Amino acid sequence: MPDLTVATVVLVLVAADAVGRARHPQRLPASVRHTLPTTSFYLGLLAVLVALEGPLDHAADTSQAWHMAQHVLLLTIAAPLLVIGAPLSRAAWVVPRSWTGRIRRSRAVRTVFSATPALVAFAIALQSAAIAVWHMPGPYQAAVRSPVVHASEHLVFLGAGVLLWWALVHTSRAGLGMGVVALFVAALPGTAFGVLMTFARTPWYPVYGTGPAALRDQQFAGVVMWAVGNTVYVIAAVALFAAWLARLERATPARPTVPAGS
């Protein structure tokens, strides 16, 4: 992506959030004004900046492993942090009230906010398709060679990741068990591609070379993809499973104690 483009967008978003917070603090729901969503929002923007600007972006031009690290950052770090940061609610600070009213009445927006199981399935399918398409040799090597294609690749990954985590977070509030299953399914494509890369005997992408060094780089990229990337899914699934068990325990009536000797 062109130098400073991402940094400029991030700075504009931070400035808009800060100005809106100072001028219209009452326009945001109280729950979003808390420290956690705000911290998460800024950390998400920082993750995007780290992934797409500076040393990591330059290293990705010559190393498949670092390129894969960009994908992991966007899909499993930046996307969930931005979702927790409630970016759509923050937009109410800078968007005119008349616009927000129309947006909330939109059928498409109501569908997204309802976060139904169908939306979760669609989001998983969309992210899976994005991972499959962009890791085919043709599109992948085009992204390495062209900054414009590379930027498009990252935009697709970030968009698909945000939609998936949005659906998972909001649907899991009603069905924690389904959230655990959805996280497991969402992790499968990255796991499959990562394992295949790790154990492949030849390099998939000649743009990085065809010798032993390129093969080792590909194997390391596979480990980054399935081991490092899936760590976030595992942590999220464990947290949801623990919350699910806690909810079941609270919902189970306590048994009356029986006096000893009766």
C-alpha cells in the first residue's frame, strides 16, 4: 500500500473520534464510553498501522512468512479489537443525526445488527472464500508484485474479518454454544492452508524463489498461519465455553441441602 496512506486514514479516524468525544459526548451510548471499548478501538487501529505500514509491510515484499504475519494481524488481531471498539457507534459522533436515523432504519443495517446465525454462516463463508482465493498462486503473487492489488487483498481481509467478529460477538451474547462452534469452523480454512504450506515439498509461490530458502520461508509462513493465527480463535473459544458453563450453572436451580442423619 502506498506510503503514509494507512497512517493518514488512521490519524483521521483518531482525530474524528477525539473531536466527537469532546464536542458531542452525549451522542454515544454510555456502554461505549467506557475504557475497554475505547482502548480496544485504538489498539485495533494500531494493529492495522503495524500490519500495513513500516518494517512489516516492507519485509512482506520479500518474505512469505512476514506476508502471512500481516494476514494474521488483520484477521485475528485488528478485526476483533475494532469490533469491540464499536466503530459504528463511534460514527454517530461525526455523522449528522439525520444520516444516523436513515442508517438505523435501513434493512441491511438492521440485518447486520440482528446478528442472526445466518449472518454468522455468511461471514464464515466470506472469510473462508477470501482466504482460499487470495492464497491461490495467481492472486497471491499478483498481490506481491502490485501495491494496488496488495492493498485490495488487505482491505478484503480486514473487511471480512470485521464482519465475522461482529457476527460472532453479537450472536454469542444470545447463544454462547453456537459461538464456540462458529469459532472452530472459522479457524478451519487457515488451519488447512497453514498445514499444507508447512508440509509442502515445493514452494507454492515462485515470486519468492524456488530454492531451499524459499521452501523454508513457506514452511515458517504455514506455522504462522495455523499455529499463531489460530491461537486467537482458541482463546476466544475457551472464553466463550467458560462463559457458557457459568451461564448454565447460574440457570440450574440449587438443590436443597438434606440435614445430616435424616
